[in-house]
Amino acid sequence: MTDTTEKRSAPRHRVLKGGTISFGGAGLDCTVRNMSDTGAGLDVAEVEQIPPSFKLAIAADNFLRRCRMVWSKGRRIGVKFE
């Protein structure tokens, strides 16, 4: 039996937006799949290239937040906004 208890402090809403993960002068494209006031779910090409902490930009929304990766599975990562 799978535990489906919601552990997030704020509900996430589905979105489909292009974003940029930036760190150390580098930038990687990502797709923002869901988002809340406290974090987001992102699709990325290569999880191994992403450091534990980075900035997430969504140009269409004038959005820029510092993030910390809290989980990863395949090409999807979950981040918490700092």
C-alpha cells in the first residue's frame, strides 16, 4: 500500500512554463510542472548537473527565487523556495 498523504505545507497548482536554473554563472533550461507558494516541481534534462541550491527564473512571470532541491526522481526534481 502506498502512502498518499500530502506532506507539502502549501498546495501545488499545475502549470506548464519554461524556466531557467542558474548557478555559478551557468544556466540550464527546465520546465515548471507545478508550483505553490513554497516550492515547485521541475522537469530537467540532467539532474546530475544541478547543485543542491540554485536560482529559478521564469521570465514570462518576472519570477526569480532561490531554491533548494529536496528530492529527485528520474528527470523530475522538487524544490523548496528559500
